[in-house]
Amino acid sequence: MDINGNTVSVNKSSKELFAFFTKLENYEQLMPESTEKFEVEGDSFVFGLKGMPEIRLVMKEKTEFSNVTLGAASSKLPFTLTSDIEETAENQSNVTLKFNGDFNPMMAMMVKKPLTKFIETLTENISKL
């Protein structure tokens, strides 16, 4: 299951955005208002949204100034959340969030709508950076 967020323009260089996305504490700024838990532990963080199970994300890949990929720590729901960064001017970059999950059809049907909303919220909050 793939969900691509809207591409948003941010008044920051790709270097600044890459530094932001590689510092896990910063993801708290992007979380929805319904976040009830957010804790960074080493190269991962745990977050919990109201009415949803807690999820742990681990830093998986980093491509300097262009891409940061987080992945689920649990193999029960394998997925990645990728931030693609493209510098468009000196202090201007585009960011696109991409979610890729390996879910069975029933699970995919249940989680697609809330995950799409979650990606939209993260994207909206990135545009405010």
C-alpha cells in the first residue's frame, strides 16, 4: 500500500531540512494535535495518537540532503515513511512524504483512510516550518 503526500514548498535549504528530519526529536513538531505520547529513544521514537496503538519508528536510511527514511520497528506492520527533499532555490525546497506498507488487503482497507489523514497532517505541518 502506497500513500504519497502532497509536495509542499518550504523556505529552507535541503541541508536545513535534512538536518531537521534526521533529528528525531523534531518529529514531535509535525505530529497531529491528537498525539498523546512522543518519546525519543536512541535511533528511534515512539508515538501514540488518541485511540490508536503506539508505533515505534526507527531511522532506516539517510541520503544526504535529499532523503530520510523511517521504518516501523515491529515486523507485524512493516512500513516505511520517507521524506524526499528537493532543493528548488537557495533557501527553498520541496518535501514529499511517502508511506509504503506491506499489509494484507483487510488491514489495508482499515488503515488507508486514517494513514492518509496522518500523512496529510504531517505534510501540512512541514509546510509551516
